[in-house]
Amino acid sequence: MNRLLPNNGKFCCPRWNKICVILTNTMCNTQHSLMLKRSPVCDGFKIQIVRLCYPPISYHVESRSRTIHQTLLVTVHSKKFRWEEEKKNDRTKWNFLEHKGPVFAPDYEPLPQDVKFYYNGKEMKLKPETEEVATFYARMLDHDYTTKKIFNTNFFTDWRDVMTESERSKIMELSKCNFKEMHAYFLQKSEERKAMSKEEKKKIKEQNEEIQKEYGFCTIDGHKEKIGNFKIEPPGLFRGRGEHPKMGKLKKRVIPEDVLINCSKDSVIPKPPPGHKWREVRHDPNVTWLASWTENVQGQVKYVMLNPSSKLKGEKDWQKYEIARKLAKSIDKIRAEYREDWKSKEMRIRQRAVALYFIDKLALRAGNEKDEDQADTVGCCSLRVEHISLHEHKDGKDFVVVFDFLGKDSIRYYNEVPVEKRVFKNVQLFMENKSPGDDLFDRLNTTVMNKHLNELMEGLTAKVFRTYNASWTLQQQLEKLTNADDTVAEKILAYNRANRAVAILCNHQRAVPKTHAKSMENLKAKIVAKKEAISEAEMQVKDAKRDAKHGSVKEKVVYEKKKKMLDRLREQLARLEVQATDREENKEIALGTSKLNYLDPRISVAWCKKYDVPIEKIYNKTQRDKFRWAIDMAGPEYIF
DNA sequence: TTAACCACTTAGCATATAAACT
DNA sequence: AGTTTATATGCTAAGTGGTTAA
């Protein structure tokens, strides 16, 4: 027992139901000899060795002794896991945190002499700071942004701010500025980058890996873990989404004097770049960020945080899905309750109940209030009268509410929803005597809603409904669409369809890919070619059949062969056609967001196991890293 | 009681890389 | 082998929801 040395004597849990132990090679160093050991115990728990991780999967623990260590994954046989006991009522996120600080954007490299800027047709040399900001604009010359008035005005105002007195006195109008040479220069640069030889590309890749190795990891409670965004955002022009009033404003260069560092007191404090100082070094174990700075455009704090594969993030993700599962258990009660509230005498309660119905039925976002200086978008609680219209009858359906508004990221939400009569009448009532710009739910906001939800169930907030609905839908669809005797390819198609149903529910859209039309054309051409091949093959089969009828054995074999060929062609055609419809249906739907943020991975993993689909077909490497907690633990019992 | 602040999750787009095709 | 197309990854904006300060 005491010969197992978990993390130099200390207990450590890299994944919350797995325990990492270190075994010295003085005991054994092969899996075989491990298997010969009696069932080991670790800190009072009976443990079983699941598999040898050699090299370790995603972390390693350093040791001061000279003995070689192996890292093992083990499962605890006790029902109560150690980490649960440790976590109770504890706000601390870590006990030890050490890292190298963030990586700053490279310094500005002035343009070559022959790349010129012209104002009003005349060449003009800009001082480096002015030139740098000009290049930000020049890079975007063929982007839609530069056709927008707000973008141009904001850019020009901020640009003039960085100019010297004399530059400012000359450059008075953006329309007289000619950035074309700069633009062409950057295009050429990117072409050059693309045309680089293999060796050059490899060299650059290696350099990046060096940086990643040095700055991309931290040590948190004995484990080396990946950092999500260790590079500080470079300066540029702010690209807000939708009609953002601040689009085009200059996002300034961040320097160490802007940056807060968060780490352990007893860790090696990261060194600021030569000649600089950090704004502050603090040691706050109640937060998970490693560094932060305040961005100048919106005044928001930006953070350097851990990668989703980290224990800290994984645990949080797991908790999220656990709450969604809890909601699944009490959803009937909650639904009954809000239906009852539709009849309430209090307007406040009715509004709350109708809004909750929308959140539940349509998976709408909560809808916090927003400031004036942001794009005008809404969620459920912030819906305005102008965003919905009521139809007693529409397209053969009764009591239809039509939603038409811009949601997060200014993505349009349009949905014609038949609702229950009582809901319809309530909405009618909420709209009475209001102007289009008035709030639909004037007695409601997200705080009120979430307070109520928390009373219904501990940990319940509006966003949990989205998670619950998404995961629940995935499971329903998977059950409906999967056949056990389908091929793996067909099963994956079923999975993607289920995924798509969720993406539609959550309104996860994307711009139609630029190459969509062309790739569609190519696919159609392939289908036509395949059809021609089929008719050709049909003819041949016919001939062969005739020959085979009275022919020799050899001719019969030929006939069989031709028949098989035809079948194969038909299969290929079917596959192409499926691919075509799939691509067409998918062109403006983004599957990634729901897969990454809304679908309980344990459902997917259980489905893979049940239908014998390799996990790699569903999740790529990044996703497998993120969902490792689920891949390790999931079994059929994790169906929702 | 409200607004500001803070920390963290969720989001789509751009670009890099890998895979498929010719 | 080079080119095109698909997928993965990086980036950072924009949400949610809790806490704190006025």
C-alpha cells in the first residue's frame, strides 16, 4: 500500500473520478508486473489500475528523486470520490499555480520604403505609429467593414488621434487616403507565406512550438496543463458584430504595464519583458485566470485562462451537465407550475411564466439588458413588442406567434410558433397599449427570472434550459435515427442529423461558405457522371446477361462481375446524393457550437459504445481532449 | 435598488492544416 | 506533385449570471 506514491505522497486527482498515482520503477515498470500485484489501495480507497499511461496522457508530475516515474490511471472502487469531499463549500480554485506569463504581440515592423501611402494623390511618409494604424485599415480594404460609415468614421477619428500635429493638419478626409499599395503589399506577403517551401514552414512551426512549450503550459496543483490563450491580443481595428456602434475603433497595443498576473505566492513569478513591469502581481486562488488586462474599446477585462482539456474546465463542464440532468428530472413539475402561473392574477408572474415557456420550448437565451453602446440584440427577457407578431391563424395553424429578432452576435432568429391559446392571449395582453419599442415583458428581467428559477431548483438558471433541451433533443434524435444494423457511415450520418436538429433548435447559424456554390456544382457534376456510368453499366449488364444465358461458365462469371459493378456504382451514386442533400441542408447551420457547448458528451460516448462506432468518428482530437472526462467514465447508464 | 464590475461560457468568422482529388 | 476542398484550430466578441459598490 505505502509503496504506491501518489504525487510524492500527496493525493492528486487529474480527472475527478480517476486518481493519478506514481509508481517508482523500484517496484515494477511493466504493465505485466503491475497486473500481478494485489488490488492496491490509495489513501484508504481501494483502487484498480485501469491502464498504464506511458507516456502520460496529458500531464506529468515532476519528481525530485532520480527514480523514473510512471503515471497510471486508476479507478476508485469507493462510491464517494475524494474530490467531492474536498470541494464542499470551497471557493478556492487552486492551491498552487505557476506560469510564465503571457506572450505579447510582436513589435510593429515599418513598411519597406517602396510601399507608399498617398493623400489626395500625393505621396506622404507617415511616422511609424500612424503608419501602423493605417496598415490595420489597409489590410481590411476588401472587407465589407470598410464600406460601413460607422466603421470608417470611428477608424478615422482614432487614427487622427495617433497622428502627429503635422500629419493631422494634412490628413483631413478618409476618402482622400490611398492605402492601395499597402493593401497589395499584404496580399503579396500572404501569397509568399503560402508559397513557402516545406522546410521554411516546418521551421516556423517549430519556432511556434518552442513558444508554446515555454508559455503555453502552467503548473496547477502538481499538474502541467495547457493554457487556452497565452498570447495577448495584438492591436488592430475593433470588429464588432452586427451594427456595432464602436466598429472600426482602434484597439490599442497591450503592454506589460497593462497586465495583471495571477499566480501562487510561492511560485516562480513570471518575469516581465526587459525594461517593463507588470501592472500588478496578485495571488488570488478564488479565480481561475492567470493574467488579465483591460481592453480600451469597450473597457472590458480580458483573461488568460486554461484550455478546455484542463481539470478545472472539465469539472465545470461536468457540473453544467449534471445540473441539466437534474432539470430533466424535475422538468414535469416545473412545466406544470408555469402553466398554472399563466392564470395568475399578478402580471409579474404571468409574464415570468410566459417567458419561461418560451425559454423552455424554444431554447431562447435569457436576454440581459445591454448598454446603448453595443449592437442592439435581444434575448427572451429583453424582447420588445416589435420583435413578435400574433396571428390567430397562419398557414393552417392556430395561435401562431412569429418571432423575428436579432439575438447574440446579431444572428437573426425567425420562427413561427403555434402556441397554446392561453399563452397567445397572455402575449396579446402584454402588448396592449405599447409601442413597438417597448419591452414585451416590462415586469421582468433576467435577475427576477433566475431568482425564481433558483427557488424551483438549486442551481437552475435560464441557460440550463438550453443545455437540457439540447442534450435531450440529441438523445431523442439518436434513438429515432440510429439502426443497429446500419453501416458505420450511416450511423455517423444519423449522428450528424441529430446534431443538426440541436443546432437548429439553438439557432446556431453560419454564413454560407464562400465556396459552397462551386463545391455544390462539382458534386452535381459528379452525380451526373455517375448516372451516365450507371446507364452504361446497365447496358453492359444486359448484354452480359444475354451472353450468359446460353453461354459458358466464363460468360456467367463475367455477368456476375458486371452486376456487382453496377451495384457498386448505384451505391456510390446514393452516397453522393446523400452527401449533396447533407451539404445543402447544412450550408447555413453550424454544428460545432452545440457539439462543444450543449451536448452532454456522455450521451455521445454511450451511443458510440452501444452502436460500435469509434469515438474518433464523432470527436476530433481537440474534442477528445476536452471530453476526456466523459470518454473515460461513460457507459450506457449515461443516457439522459 | 440599481448600476457597475467581474469572471466565466458561448459564439461565429478567419486562417492554418490536412485530406482529397486530378 | 500540385491544386482544390474540407476540416481543425485560433481568435476574440458577445453573451450569462453572480458579486460589489454607490
